Amino acid sequence: MRFLRFILAFGILIAITIFALRLLFPLPDQVDRIDSARIPATAETKLGAATLSAMASHPGKSGTSSLADGREAYAARVLLARAAEQSIDLQYYIWQTDTTGWILLDEVRKAAERGVRVRLLLDDNGIPGLDEELSALNALPNVEIRLFNPFTLRSPKLLSYLFDFPRLNRRMHNKSMTVDGAATVLGGRNIGNIYFDYGSGVHYFDADVLAIGPVVEDVSEDFDRYWASASAYPAELILENAPDGFASLTNNTEEAWASAFASEYIEVIKNTPLVQKIESGTLELEWGKVEFFSDDPAKGLGKADQDDLLLARVIEIAQPQKSFDLVSAYFIPGELGTDILTEFSTDGIKTRTVTNALSATDVPPVHSAYMKYRLALVEAGVEVLELRQQAERPKERNLSSMIVGSASSLHAKTFAVDGEKIFVGSFNFDPRSAQLNTEMGVLIPSARMAQGLAAVLDEASQFYRVQRSEGGDLVWTETAVDGREIILTEEPETGVVQRWIVWFISWLPVEWML
């Protein structure tokens, strides 16, 4: 009884503490806030005039171009910011305080100072160390910044989870940048060095697309939904005034531009005629009816209808007849996903999945959940591939770069159906993307991109092929450069301790939040 009384008293103490902290650090009132709206494309801007002209030649269709190479994807963002005349809308989960982060933030500042309206919607979990600079930017006349599901305790922010976990556990994972209502860049990349595939060390590898046409209107309308959502708080309600913030931004930007790391980005920006090609109508685009998908922003508060979630719509469009290739950096299919994939395979559909090997992943707990479903996929005939960790990969500037680059950790989220269409977006095939984080993406009718992805998956030397041995255990087949096959009986390139930790985590009841 004494122990039970202790537990009861302890529980009451925790409840009182949580209640007190919520009173001390409440969310601000938003009753009087005014929500701005998108500025549609107009012939009064160069980008608008060019894209409207191109759309007239392709009625009802959108034009897309793959941004597979990381440096080119970054250059596209910088160049579009420089070309902006009326508006820039940016929506990101992570914005890092490093070379690419500081430079792009400064380009946004420059655009605002020449009269461009800038709206920056950031998930508050992904901007550590930026409070002062964002506060200073938000004070500029043409800049509006909002924070999604903000932390009311600013330092240390993570302590906010102790008293507001259910809300703060839901994040905005969307990623897009739209300029003058005419062109948009969207996909899986956040803003930071690690996402743009250049330099020494570990990098994520990802995929973006540049789009013009009706899909830009869809992205812009969706941005407005998130901008006006109950989870998006004006930065001035959350961040303290920072008189030194502007000087900090300037100093960090100058250091970023002067760094050796920035040199190749600068060179690519200088030599990429992206905007000129858009304005002259010479940019090579694939035209088709691109479908846009996005979660209801109410998901950020756990109030979205299950039928409106991106997961339900993804399942609807993932109905292959011949082949299905799925690439997900963080892959936890769950029982539902496993059933869908195994049914594809048993119906004679060539089904392949790709995720990071344990040695390549940056989130081992995700691997601990994924491996619980791996055997069932293999037994059903699904071709299960895991990206090998390699220090150096060929730097190709083509579609195959979506998967194979200098990166050692996959970050892409995409799937191809029947070699005819491809989905590119922010959606990881795991419980967090399905139920907790908000996500977005586009389905593109592109045989070239879909078959290009399939060709990458055919390159056996880049992946471990997970199979079942005659004894019933899983084995990993590594294909050497000379074509030899090497059979491995343990998770490749890992140690006993690493494997034990992942095994231990697999028994914990945490899959729902991974």
C-alpha cells in the first residue's frame, strides 16, 4: 500500500507540474491576426509572363523538371529568389544554420529589401539557433514569418515536450518554395548542407522537382491553408525582439559566402541558366496532368479526418498492374503497408522496396521497427533492397542521382507505378508521416523519371539484396564491382553492440511515434 500511495502522489505531482508549466508558458492568443493570401502569377513579372505563355501552349497541364543533383537543386532556389519580383512563399521543416542555410536566408532578405513580399512558414522544431535572426527578418516591412506548432519555452526548447508533448509531437514536414505564383520547387529536401549533396562527410540524398503550371496554384493554395491554420503562429507572438539579430545574420552570411565550402555552390549558381531558360521558354520540361497531394493542416493538432490524410490518397494512387518501386529513407510499412506490398507481389506485380541499410541510416530506431516487417516482405517475394554505406559514389548529374550520389544516407521519398508515373514528396512510409507529421507531394506522369528510377534499382552493386537462406534466416547479398556475389549473415558493416541496441529498441512500444 505504501508503494501505491507513493505512485499516486508522484502521479499527482507530475500532473500539477504539467498544469503549472502550461500556465507559465501558454500559447499566445491569435484572435486579431490577419492572414495574407497568395499572389497569383501575372504577366507583370518575367516569370509570370513566361509561365503563363507556356501554359497556354499546354492547357490543363503542368511542366516539371527533376532536380536530382543537390547543387543544382540549391542553385534553383537561389536563382528563383533572385528572380522574384512580387512574392516568395517558403515552407520548410528544417532550416539549418550552416553555409547553404545562411546564404539562402540572405537571398530571401535581399528579395524583401527590393520590394518582394516574403512569407516564411517554418516548423519550430527544425530551426534551433535561429530565433534572433528570424525575429530581425520578421521586423522587415515585406517579411512575414510564422512558426508551426511553436515551443512556448524557448530555452531549452526541448523541455516543452514535458508539458505539451501531444501537440509538439506533431510536426509540419512539408517542403516547398514558390516564387511569383509562377514556379515552385518541392520534394524531400530541407535547407542545409547535408541535404544538397556536396563536400566531405555524410550527406543525405534526396529528390526535388521544379514545376510550373496549374500545380503551382495547388501548392500556393495549400500554403495559404497552412498559413491560416490554427498551428501557424506569427513569429512576433513567439520570438523576443532581437536588436542584434540583423547583425548576426549579416556576419554569418558573410562568413558563409567566404567559406571554401561555398565555392562549388557559387560556381553552380553562376553557371546555371535556369531562370533565363524559364523566361525564354527553352527549359526542358515534361508536360502532363500533375496531381498534388497534401495533408489537412489540422493534422498538426490531431484534428484532421482520417479520410483526408495523405496516406489514404497515396494508397488510392498506388494501384500498379505491372511494377511498383518504392524508395523511402525511413521505411516502416506496418501491418497495413506490409499487406499491401505482399499482395502486390503475390498478384505477380514486380514489387521492390529500398531503404537505408542499418549501417547507412541516421535513425537506428526506425530500422528497429522496419526489420520487424522485413521477413514477411521477403517471404512474399518482394525484392527488398537496402542502400549500402559508401564514402564515395559517382557524381552523376542525371536522374540516377535520385538514389546514387556521393551521399552515404538515403533521404528520398518516392515511388514509381508501372514505369509510367512517379510520386515525389516529403512523405516517408512510416507511422510518423502517416499519422503525426503533415506531408505533401506530387504524382507526375513521367515514364522517363519512373523508368529511370527502375534503372537505378537494377544497379545491384549499390544495394544489399535481402533474402532468406535455406535455413530460414535472413541473409544480405552484396554484389561486388566484378559481379561476384558475397553472402552476409549479419546486418552488413555493423558491430555487435549496434545490432544489439537496435534489437533491444525493436521490443519497445515506440513504433507509433517513429
